[in-house]
Amino acid sequence: MGLFNRPKSLTELVTENLRERIIKGEFELGEQLSEARIAKDLEVSRTPVREAINRLEMEGLLVIEPQRGSFVFNLEPEELAKLCDARVCLETAAMTAAMQTNQHALHSELADCVTRMKIAREAGDDAEYLSQDTVFHQSLFNCADNRFLNDAYQTIALKMAALRSRLGHHPDHMEKSYREHIELVDCVEKGDISKALSILKLHIDRKEGSYWNDATKLDTASPNR
């Protein structure tokens, strides 16, 4: 059996399961995970669960605290602001490179993504819309032809996907997000790098504002969560 045809190990399957559940918002930010409960739910031993938790810690989705346990990552507002600063640097660089080297491919990827966003919005499928939001921003790096930029982005991409699932459902936020994605596609088609970067910076920087800051506090500040 070839390398790429081998069945996935239990650890890989558990890792994929937990990663998806964290990203989709099944666990709260900062929530403690129970190895025993996860093992019981998935009908596996605790060994692959423990190995999966170690992998997800390396990916930044979990934090392991000695003598306390494993917790879903959480970000204080000032940390979220720094994460957004990093996004601005990486995504504007990727957008510039992609428009200079692969404009038509970038436009095709982004336009297809916006079409899927439109379908998701019409169906009221917020989860699919937010998933396509992640795809949209990854497309910048797919077309930038710079693996170092992409490698750097991957260090925060999973956190961003998880944050979108938890904080991106606000209707005003989604409406602005959708409109700006459409505007970005138009800029790419016209080759207007300057306007595209201006929209992209606004699109990302909004997440440093009061809405996202307040949202990151919900897990600890709100008794109803």
C-alpha cells in the first residue's frame, strides 16, 4: 500500500475531529477539555486523544497547563488587536503579490468564493458563509506564489477560522463583510491594487474594534455563556 493510500491513524482521526469542533465553535474559547469524555464520545482510548491534544497545542488551538489540563485557546482584546496587526501585514503583502503575478487566477478564485458566499447567505447558512470567508482569505496566499508568506499565515489561520465561527454571526458584521468581499473582487478584476489594499485593511482592522473586543470577553464576563 502506497504512502498516500494508507488509512488514517486513530490519532489523526481524533485530531481532525477535535480541530473541526474547535473551529466550528462546539467548544467555548477558554473551555477546559476532558480527555475522558472525549475518549468516551469517540469510543477510543485516551492515548490518541492525548496525542491529538498535543498536536492541537502545536497548532495553537489548545493550551496545556500543567496540573490543570487542556483548554481551548482564548485571546484578550489586546492580543486580538495584535493578531489583526499581523493579518494586515501578511494579507496586504499576499494581495499585492497575487495581483502582480496571478491576477486572473486570483480573480477567478475570489469570484467563485463570493458566489458560494451568496448562495450561503440566501440559504441562511452562516456556518458555510464563514467557512467561505476563510477560503477567501486563504486564496490570497494560494495565488501569491510565496510559500514563506503562506507558512507565516498558517500560524494564525486556524485561530482566525475559530474566531470567525464564534464572532462572525452578527448581522451587521456579515453584511459589511459580504459587501467588502464583493468590492475586493471588483478591484482585483480591474487591477486596482491601491484600492484593494485600502478595502482589505479596513476589512481586517474592523476586527480590532469594540464588537470583536466585546465578543472575546463573553466567555469570562457573561454569566449566560
